[in-house]
Amino acid sequence: MKANHIQHLYRRVGFGILPTALQNVSTKSKKQIVDDLIKASKDSTKLEVDISEIKDIVGGLMMSGSKLDADTRRKIQKISRQKQLELNVSWINRLANSSEVLREKMTLFWANHFVCEDNSIVYIQQFNNTLREHALGNFGDFVKAISKEAAMTKYLNTKQNRKQKPNENFARELMELFTLGEGHYTEEDIKESARAFTGYSHNLRGEFVFRKRQHDYTDKTFFEKTGNFTGEDVIDIILEKRQCAKYICTKIYRYFVNDAVSETHVNEMTDIFFKDYNIENLMQFVFTSNWFYDEKNIGSKIKSPVEFLVGLKYTVPVMFKNSRQVLQIQRLLGQTLLDPPNVAGWKGGRNWIDSNTIVLRLKLPSLLLNNAYISNVKNGNEDGFMDTNKEEFKKKYGRRFNTETDWNYFEKHFKNVLLQDMDSHILACPVNEDAKTYLQSLAKVSKQEYCIQLMSLPEYQMC
């Protein structure tokens, strides 16, 4: 398998591949490499922060039958805010270091498909791990599990969905965003589907509870079928439609292959997926298909803010001494994990870049890896970004980033890479002529400095 094809695969399955790892897999076939990646992600390791204090409070309330009073609610909310920050940082670190790389990348994908947010760390951590557990499993089981998650029943008001007054929020988004796409159902289908999901609720622990007295047991007519349907029945009926498989395959193609969709390739994916809705089999088909490695697909996608940040951390491990700055960077770049903009999630593609975020993206490698200043090697002096514009920087980006960079790790993995070959390991696409001229003038700098300069190019925004 060609080196650039292996690099392309690892950039899409994960966040890149280090030179030492590339050397280890370079003699393997495409199938062997893909099989190994899938095998490494067979298990699902939960991502958890310590929420024992909240669990103890909730457990006590449930055992005593007491209601949640205002003071206790405020206490739980305060703990939740801190723990959500911890979960965010833990997720970023997991993405940069996990051996279950495909499962983690799929979890990131599904988090922007089954979009949800909640202010309870108990519910949102549980939801995040449900995404992780089902990320490579059966899509039908996945949808059913999501429909019963406490965070989702709160977010889309299923908890308020009762036979006397059905709430249509979840039923609408189930079809529009989660399974079929806009225009492939009627308003009547939404109404009838909502009745099937009546009674869905949860307890304080986040466990699913079916409120029998609130469920509508009368017949519903959904997609021309009539019966006393439950929520699970509705999902099964949706899965019978090829459009469901095609909708998911289209989203996966855009995320893992190219924003410009090939109908031919999506139809091939749909043929595979519609058989049994096995996500793992679908991803194996995509990553072993020759068209996945077409030149037009390599380096064709703009990195999301999380892909940008995690990819940087993967190549050069950088730890934030102030964890809030990890959150700050995500907000400035326009993508904060666990905090989606709306139920449709982030649009992605060209929407990741605007006049503000591109400036920060080009500056960040130096700010994070080079002691928070930008080295102007070509002129032999330091750029004044941090020195002469400190007030401007503080106004736009807050305080100086306090980081610790593990350059020994970088040097270990790039030891046998020549300076002139660095760009093929750092960048997914060729640099333009002006950048080439500039990079050639940096020929005598260290690998560390050259790495930072490569990461500061517009080409580094692509994967």
C-alpha cells in the first residue's frame, strides 16, 4: 500500500499517523491495515469522570423518596459544570491518544448526527458513552438506544410527550435529522410517530422509564402501515426504507470521504448498509474501496476545529496547565465538544473557516508549541504578535496559553525523517509555490521549528 494512501486512511480514520507507525504498517496490504484498525476498535472503553458525589446525592433522594430542592439542584448544577469541563478535556485527550481510534472517530461523527446537549453530567456522560458503545454496531439498535437516553428525552421533549397532548419534537427530528432526511415523510407521519413514543421518560439516575399511563395504546397509521405501534416499531418501519440507509451513507461519505458526494459511491455503500445496517461492515467497505484513495479525495476536506486541535496534539503532545484554555480554544475556533449550536449540529466544510478563525488557526501552532510566541525564522527575529500586541491578543484571545510540550516524543517518532521530507508527514496536500519558496528558505532550522512552520500554513487546515 502506498505511503500517502496509508496516511490518508489514518487521517480519516483518526488524526494522522506518525512516521514510526507508518514504517511498521507499510509492508501490509490495504485489507490487513483496515482489518487491524477495526480489530483495535472492537471493544468500547467508556469515557468517565468521577461523578460519585452527584450519584450519592441522587441515590439518597431516590431512596428517601424526597424531591429535588432548590439548594440541592444548585449544588448538583455547580458540580456538573466543572465535571463537564473535565469530560470535554478528557475527550480531547482520548481522541489524541486512544488505541480504539476508529471507534473514537466514529463517536465524534455520531455526536454531530445524534445531536444532544444537557446540563447534567450524569446524563451527558451516559449519552456520550452510548454513542461510543454503538458507534460501530447495528444502526437500528443504535437509534433505539438513543431514543431512550435521558439526555435525548430531555433535549427533544420526549419526556413531555403524553397521550393527552403528544409532543412532536423527537418524532420530527428522528426522521428529519437522524434517519431519513428532510422531505421523506409527511406531517401526518410525524403526528402518528409522536403518539408511538408517548410515555418515554427517565429517573434521576438517567435510567429509562416507560410511563404506561402516559402511552397511547390506540392504533397509529405510519408510512401506510396501521397498528398499535410503539416507538421501537416506528424505528423498525423507518429502517425498512432504503432512503434511511442512503441518508446515513451520504453523511458518512461527506464526513470520511469528500464533501462533494458521488452518487455512484453512495449507492454502493447503500447496497452494503441496507442489508443489515451493520456500521462496521459499512466502514470496512469504504476504507477498502479503491475510490476512497482517489487523488480528488486526499487532502480535500477542511479539518474541523476538534480535528485541528487533536491532530496537533497527536503529532506533538501538548498539555494545557489550565484546562479551561482547552475549552477557550474550541469556542474561539467554533466547535465546543458537548455544546452543539442547535439540534442540526455543526454544518462543517467551508463553514469551519472565516476571517477570524483562519487567523487563529494559522497562529495557534506557534502559540501552543513555541512558548506562546511566533518565531519569524526567515528574518532571524521574533514576530511581535505576543510582544507588541499583548493587549490586542488579550482582548481577542484572553491570557497567554500555559502549555507543556513533549518535544522528546516528537523527536523520537521523527528521528529518521529528513527535514525535506517533513511536509509529507505533516501536510495532507501539496503546498503552493509561494509556500515552497518560503519553506526552502527555512532549510537550516530544527525539525521542531520546521514542524511549527508547516502547521502554520493554510495547507495544514486540510485533511
